[in-house]
Amino acid sequence: MKTEKIKLYSNSEIKEAQKEIPNIMFYPNQSIGTYHGISIHPSNTIVKAHRSILAICARLTTNEYVIIVDDYFLQAPEQVRTFILSHELGHITDLNEGKIQEVPLNQIDISMFKRMGGLLINKVDSKELSADEFAVGLTSKQDGIDSLNYIINTFNLSSRELKLRINHIQNLK
């Protein structure tokens, strides 16, 4: 699969859509663009509720996958947005191929606890590494490294997970 350009609506169209979408809601029919056929939707609240920043992937009750993004995503450079969308597309691909299981909304906290516990022994959740590998395949190792460094620097994080993910990308063949 070759990377494709993100098809986002114009800034004025996005701003207009954001005015119409309350921050606490998510409307599946309010797409702000597409990436490899997957709709991109804005919702700060949904992304933050999943203890994440920038983006998450989700499956609607219609079995359609979507990528939900926050305002930080919309402000990021295109290279970073492309890597992040490619990473989320990697999760969707892994779900479709049965490599990973979906985490029900009521188990997000347990899932995050297990993910953080792995970091105590310098282990990153394999789902994240697999999604990074997929994203690097669509973009490049340098894009992956630069994007994760952007996240660290922009949000002033000293994230062990992100640093381990960068190290993993650097060691890819």
C-alpha cells in the first residue's frame, strides 16, 4: 500500500464544521476529510477520554472504521498528520486481520494500566509497535522518528513509551 495525500477540507470548512460540532459530542456524519478511504472526524472529548492526544481509531456501530482527531492534530505539520493517520490505519489493518482485539470502551482504563505497566520493564505494547511499523511502511523511518519527536517536544513529554517507539523505528531494517 502506498501512502496517499490526506484529503482534508479547507481550513475555513474545518473551522465552520468545528463551530457546528459541540466539543462534547461526536457526530459520525461530520467528516473533515479522508485518508485511504477512512473518514476523519473531529472530537477533542473523545480523543481525550481515551487518554490519548492527536488521534484514535474507532469502529462505529455500522462497522465502519473512522479516525477521530483533536485540535492538536489539526495544528500539526502535514508530515506528522500523515504519520499519525498511517499509524491509526495500522491499528485498523491489524483489527481487520485479527492480529489484535478491540478494547471495549468500559475497559480503556484497564488497557492503559497494562500498557503503562509494560513500560516499567521497558516494553512497549506490541499493538503500538505494529502500527508504527505499518506507518513507516507508508511514510518513512525518518517521518516516524520526526513525528514522535514532534509529539515529545510539542507536549513537553519525557515519555518512555515514545522514546522506546523511536528506538524501535530506528532499528527497523
